[in-house]
Amino acid sequence: MSETPLLRVENLKFKYQNTGGKGSDREVLHGLSFTVERGEYVAMLGHNGSGKSTLAKLCMMILDPTEGHIFVDGVDIADPELTDAQVLAVRKKVGMVFQNPDNQMVATMAEEEVAFGPENLGIPSAEIRQRVDEALKAVGMSEYAKKEPSRLSGGQKQRIAIAGILAMHPDCIFFDESTSMLDPQGRKDVMEIIDRLNREDGVTIIHITHDMNEAARAKRVMVLHEGNFVMDGTPEEVFAQPEKLDACRLTVPQCTQVMYRLKALGFEIGDRVTTPEDCAEAIRSLLGSGEVRHG
Amino acid sequence: MAKLELSHVGYVYNPGTEFSSVALEDVSVSFEEHAVTGIIGHTGSGKSTLLQLLNGLLKPTTGQVLLDGQDIHETVKAKLAREMEKAEAEGLRISKRQKKKEIRTELDELRKTLCFRVGLVMQYPEYQLFEETVRKDIAFGPKNMGLSEEEINARIAKVAGIVGLTERHLNKSPFDLSGGQKRRAAIAGVLAMEPEVLVLDEPAAGLDPSGRTSIFQSILEYRKETNATVLIVSHSMEDMAAYCDRVLVMNRGRVFMQGSCRDVFEQSGELEKTGLDVPQVTHLIDLLRSSGIDLPQGIFTVDDAVSAIASRLREGGCS
Amino acid sequence: MKSISLGRYYAADSVIHRLDPRGKIVLTILFIVSTFLAKNVISFALLILFVAALSLLSRVPLSLILRSLRGVTVVIIFAALINLFLTNIDQATFLVEFGEWNGRMYGITVEGLIRSGCMVLRIICLIIGTTLLLTYTMTPIELTDGISNLLHPLMKIHIPVDLFAMMMSIALRFIPTLSEDAERIMNAQKSRGTNFSDGGLIRKARALIPILIPLFVSSFKRGEELAVAMECRCYHSGDDRTRMEVLKWHVRDTLFFLLLIALGAGIVLINIFFAWIPYFTVL
């Protein structure tokens, strides 16, 4: 049975209209086509200004494509004839967590914040209560339900923001550099939640980032460069090409660098490794295969 | 001699009220001249408070902040007493009134120039841009210093080169620049004051890998040109390892560790106990060491890791 | 640092906290009217009794309650002095005579003392009662909710009460954020040598430009991003929005309501039936 993909993008082009009158319109996306299936965990990499956030905004119907189509669960969201109800239905399916936690919070209390989405959807009060409690629990913030957002740390605010999206029961969540303003602890917490949402609840994740170690946790990495996808594959496949990534003004995780350099020195070692654990394992097995054993 | 020194510094926010909270407690650190020191710690570890103490934005509740050995908040009376005592011990006779006047001018001058001598680049500095053009914005600090037009222009040209802004950028409105360019323009605004001590709070936060590299390279270039002492707060252990000579680890308002990168990253276990990371390669070496592979401790760069592992593999007959 | 807390809500679980915000807003109005109706010693006693009961029930610590008076100390002292010296009643009993001026005797009178005392009590009751009802036991968001609920009928004549309520709520939410922004920008400009304390008025005003422009820019950016985020979360104005917390009118709300009506009525009745007790109208 062929299921409708959750997100299908066809020949998507986008130009920022130059309103000032001087200079020409700037095309930031030059005809993207790709598909994201239900339950996928995708990391989208690209340097600042590569068009990642524009793509996310197009998928959220904040911007309208200049050309091409975006299908969310089979519905063409670029269709100008879409009714308000249809727009809401799409936005309910696809949630987005932004970069700056401060700029996406409307309420003065954490649980009110989480309730905002469901309230907009017109869900009955008792069910909102239940969804809010569940969502807060899912991000481990139940005890902060009555706190003011301004008294929370960046990581905690971002968890509240995630809960706010979860309470809308979306099929897919975009994370638009959601970790880039957080401290290491906040990043760790948010990344764990992202991983878990995909693994346990089957939520489709599209994580826009320029942190290589975070991207390595996804199951698929897509690299956007100057408005085109230049790489698409598993993290292992993508990170095995450090030169190509370097040309896209990106790097690879340190462990992948170590493996790549060892290989270049002539050691018989795989370079498709992204975590320290796998890297250590590869080096151990190589040492084990040698004539002399240590330890 | 230490360029900048904190001696038993404590800082309490809103002292004597129910909101009072201790941000720093008995912090003694010295920052050596010309060194690049990285400062790491959790949010709330007291890093930001520490930075604001360095250029006089905050005044320590207890203890002293010394720049070139001079307490930046010393009162005229205290200094006079000290100098008089010294003179007496040396058997010199000096006019107390004359000395007092001298000291007053000296301390006034110190306070006035402190923020120019210790340049602070705050987090997300692009939010401080306000002038019509980037050039004017960079000139804001030097103008406040009272420099001549020529000197200001010379400095603008110099710092623009360091941070990689072209003439075209300089004539634009700062609000028309890209995120990375804004950041560099804002940093240039502080560099143009030519501070002897340059303090930066997460200068590369939110930038992509190439943006990060270019910011750090600008900082290093500034140091090379001016011999300044540099302090960088960063969350990225990889950046610390790559760009800093020394590392200061803060935890719960106290100094947790300080030393060279090697000294600090050698104690990766201790760092992880406070919830801080170590560079990924250090973690890799730790993993290998714990499975009995004989590798040196305190490796924190990819280069060192590769050469250590390679030599180990060669010994093992793997090549 | 983060010590700014608007409205100074005191979190506790008390009967007063749990009262319906709509009720509390109307109650406050009734209470204010009652304080102004109180004119003699007995009605003041009633008023004080009510405020004391309110304070006890609210579980707000006494020190905090008294602190709410700190802001109006000057007003209280001023009112007390005015009433003490300028009470103009025929055949007043003088305790101290200052002297005659323009055919009138000035000094401290028994009547003046009583009136000034009553005035002070009135202001104290007014401040304590209203801060207890409106700020200490009600979050700003409850206040907004209550007001927008009370004004909801205005939607019928196309006044967008829900939009105003949303704006209020967002404004409250962003006060701490913007004040942090302002502080951060100020520190940044101080670090570039801006001097905020020296110079005349014009120089000081000019020194604000480097603060205000970045503050506006960042506020607009925040506003823009917030609008996008709200849109992504399906925000739209209209009647089909629901709320998680629906305001419910309980028996306790009715009881409190009746109590205040009784207080008001009592004060009016006392004014009528105990008219022989010295009457102290406000100036």
C-alpha cells in the first residue's frame, strides 16, 4: 500500500520581492523537490542564509511559494483557494518550534502557554486541560505548570514551547534552530525530547540546525546550499564527505574527522561513523585485528 | 604580572531584600597578560556577573577587581592612606594635599577610561547597533573616548579589516546587514576602542560553523595586532580547545577549575560531574582509555587525537 | 535584576484567591463605593472589620499588606494634615490654638483630630482592600480575563474585546522581557562609553538615543516573530476559540457578593439611623 507522504515538495521556488525598488528580487530557493514520509527524522543542514528557515516558513504557510507545490498529507498548501478551515487543518498537523524561546510565548503562565494552541482549535475545556497536563509531562515540565515563562531558563522555555505544539497533537514538528540559543544543558534536554518524540511517538521531525553533532542524531540528513539540496542521505553517508560539507560552509563531527583523517593516513578503517561510541568501537576492532594486542 | 585580577570577589544581587541572591562567592582569578582565557560554566554559574564586574558595570559586594594591580573601585581616601604609609616607610616627605589631588585625578581618569581599557562585547551584540551607517556605529565608542576624526577613521579602517567588513558594508545601514555581518560590525565597534583587555560573552552564539570560525579568527587577529589580553565565554568546548590558552571553569558562583586546556580537559570526569561537556575527541580518547588502550590523557584537538591514535595503531601493527 | 513583578501577585491558596475574577472586579467597585459612604465611627468600625476579615482570609502576610501602603504614605500624611488643621466647624473644641487669621481661629481641634483619623483610616482601608482584591490575590492575567469577560457583551456591538484582552495579555507577558532587553542594551552602550548621568537635560536625552533605537528594533523583531509563531499555532480571532480555564461562578462568590452588599447597605443605614453621631464629610 502506498501511503500519501506527509510532506511532498515539488519544484519549489521562492523569491523575496524587493520592495525598495532598487536591485532585483532575490531568489533563495531554486526549485526544491523532496519527500518526507510519516515518522521520519530529518536534519536539515545549511549555513546562515542558505534558505532553511524560508523553507520552513513556506511549509507553515507563512510565506507563499513563487513557484511549485507543497503537499502536506496530500493537500496542496500553495493553492490560493484554500479555505480558512483547511489552512487551520494543515497548521494543526504541522507544528513549529522557533529559535528564540522568548519570541514565541504569548501567556504569562506556563500552562496557559501550552493551552494556547488547543484553545485556538476550539477544543472543549476539559480536553484542553488533559492535553496540557499530558504535554507538560511529556517534556518533563509538570512542576512548572504555574510558573511565569520569564522565570524559566532558556531550555525550560523551549520545552514549554514544545509542549505547546504537542498539545495540538501534530503529525510533524519543525524545529527551526530551536537549540541554537540554549546552553549545553538546555540543548541536551531539548535534543532528548526531540529524539524521544520520534522514537516513541512516531512524530515526524524536521530539525533545522547547523550543529553537526545534533544533525548526526537524525536518521536522514539533508544539506541545503544556496537554495538547492546538495546532499541527502543517512548521517553516515553525508558526514563521510567532509570536503563537500566544507564547501557548503559546514563541518563534520570531530569523531568523523578523526576517522576520515585516520583513513587518509592509510588505516583500514570505515569513515561512516558519527558518534564517539561507534568511533571508539571501530578503533578497538582495528586494534584487535592487529598482530599485537593491548589491554 | 597579571593584567586583570579578581581578589576574593563576591557579588550579591539585591542585597538585603527578599530577592537577594548570591551570584559570586570568594572568586579569586588572575588573567595573564596576552593570554586567551576561556570561561565556561552553566547558565547561572556567575559567568555573566563576572564579566560585568570586569569593566565596572557592576561593583563587587566584597573583594577587589585589579587592573594592572590597581583596584578599580579604590576610594581616594584608601589610596591616599596607602601611599602616605608607603612614603613614610621609605622616609619620603610629601604634601598630603598635593598627593590627594593627584590621586583624585588619577582615579577619576581610571574610572572614566575603564570601559575603553576593558572592552566588553555582550551576548548578541548586534542588538546594540543604532547608527545610520555601520561606519558611524563603529565610531560611537571612539567618539566617546574623545579621539580625533583622523584617529577614528584610521581605527575604523583597521578594525573593519580585522573583522572582514568592506567599504561597501561600512556605508550601509547596520540593519541591512546579514546576521553574521551585524555581529561582526558590533564587535568592530568594541575593537575600535582598542581595549587592552577584550572580554567577549559567547561571541559566536547562533552562528553557523564558518561564521564561528571567522569570528574567532578576528579575535585572534586583534590580539596579535594589539597584544591584548582576551577573555571569551563560550559553551562550545571544541571552540575553547581550539582557540584558548587557558580555561576557567565556573560553577555555582565559585571557581571550579582553572588552568591550561590540557590541565582542565584532563579532568574530564570532574567536568562531567558538574554537567559540563568535554570536546568530543576528549570523550573519544576517554572511551578508548577506559577499554584499556594506552593513550595519553588530556587530548583535546582533532590533530592530537589523530596522531596519538595513529601511533597507537602503528604500534599495534595495523598499518 | 529580575525583581520586577508586575501587580505583585502573592501566590497562595485562599478563599479570596479562588473567588471569581469577574466577581472580584465588581466587588472592588462596590467596596470603593462603600468606603466613601462611610461617614461615622460605627460605619468605619464596620469597614475596618471587613478589611481585617479580608486580610485574614486572603492569607497574605501582614508585612506585605502593610507594604502596599508605603507608596501612598505621602498622600496619607497630606490628607491627615489637611484635615487636622483645616477642619472648619462652628463651635469646634480647640485643644491647641495657633491664632486668628481672617476672622477665623486656627489650631488643633477635637473634631479635626477625629476627622483626620477617619480620613487616614478611609485611605488605608481603600488601599488595603483594593490591593488585596485586585493585585495580591489576582494575577494580571485573571484581571484581564475578568475584565474581558465582563465586557464580553460589547462584542455584540462589534467592539473586539477579545483582541484587546489578547493585547493586554501579551503586553503583560513582554514587560519582563523588554525590561531585560533595555538593561542589556544599556549595559552594552555603557560599555562603549555612553554616560547617562553627566551633562544637562539635552545631553541626557541624547544619551537615550543609543538605547531607544536598538530597543525599538528588537521589540519590532520580537513582535514580528511572535505574530508568526501565533499564526503557526492557529491563532485567529473570532468566537470559536475556547479556553482551558472557564470562569465558574461558585456559591462562595455569591456569598461574598451578598456580604459586600450587606456592608454597603449597613453603612448607608448607619449613616441614616445614627445621624446624631458627629458627621464627618470629606472636604
